[in-house]
Amino acid sequence: MIHIAIIEDVREDSDNLKALIHGSLEAEVRQAFNKAEAESLLKGGKFDLVIMDIELGAGPKNRYAGLGLLSDIRANWPTIVVSGMPEDNLRGLALTLHAYDFIAKPVDERDLINKIEHALEWSRSDAGKDLTTQHGLPEGLTADPQRKNRYLWHGRPVPLTLTELSILQCLIEPPGTVVETRNLAKNLKSGMSNKAIATQLSNVRAKFRDVDPDFDRIDNEPGRGYRWKTST
């Protein structure tokens, strides 16, 4: 049986999500309607997926309560964040906090079910495990001992999304070897086009360069793929 938690302060929206899931999947769905209920639910349960709103109640302290919860639970279960808030940067912020995916309100039902199915498939695969636990990491790259799914570059944290982490993992296992673009796409949570892969790798490079302006370890091999250089 699949176990899903819905954290949504608007009861009608929560019940609609629950009905949608029950109409598409065999799943036990549990609900929480505010931050305190959510903390109790997540502390006492084990879930295959969490669906969570960012705003969990009225007032300034609840406006971004979901992001605080996401920061706490990201090491445990894949989370799909939903939000009707207008801020343009919320999607990027949620993904940086390791949400599996983000969907805007009003929710497109088909899109949500598709994301739920991908998230459940991903969580059952090796990709759903901590992406920073492999041994023999390239020089300068270490796993953050304080936080799951985060790398340090020369001791400084690099805030990568789960998709970016998955791409990086493919490149460094083993380092120095060209990874074909099609193989990168196969290893990602829902597959990507060559153009999307290039965009993601550009984002990875940019985040490493925010930490180290001289970073140049990711090479593009035209017509073949990409590799992590073992030396500069």
C-alpha cells in the first residue's frame, strides 16, 4: 500500500486532492491542515510521498510555513510542493530545498497525477537514495556531513536541486569518463531532452562558480556528452 501525506490548510483543496489520488491510485492518504498537525503527522508516520502547500494558515508566520517543513523533511520523503502564491522565485526555492517537484494552483489534475507517479517511481529507485553517499569522490568534492543530499566544494556548500544532483552523480561515477547525453537523460527522474540536459548542466556550473569562480571541472564533449575532469 502506498502512503501519502497531504499538508494543506484549505480543507476543500485537501479533500479534492485526496479524492483525486483515490480515483487514480491505491493509496492510504492522511491529512494535516496546519503546521502543528503536519509536524505531528510527519514525526509519527512513514510516507512514500508528501504533497504540501507553502502557505499553511493566515498571518505572516504561516505564509512560508511549508518551506520550513520542507527544509526539515527533505531527507526522508519526496515532496511535491503546491502553491497559489504569486512569487516567481518560489519554485526555484522549493527545488533548492530538495522538493521533488513544484506545481502551481489551480492544480492541473492530470499534471499532478503524472508528477505523483513519477515521484513514487523515483522514490523506489536507487535515485531516490542519498545522492552523496558514494565513495571515491573527485578531489575537492565531499558530502556534507550535516545535511543529506548536499555536496561541499572545497568545504563550501553547493545548493543543487535533486535533478542537478542526479546529473552530477552521473558525471562523477566515475570521474574523467565521458557520459553520453542519452545516458544522462535515462538516469533523471522523468527523462529530459538534450537541450534540457544542457540547461541543467549550465545551472550546475553556475552554482559551482558561485562558490568557486575558477571552477572548470565539467567539460562538454561535442557530439558525445559530458565529463567531470579529474584535474585542471
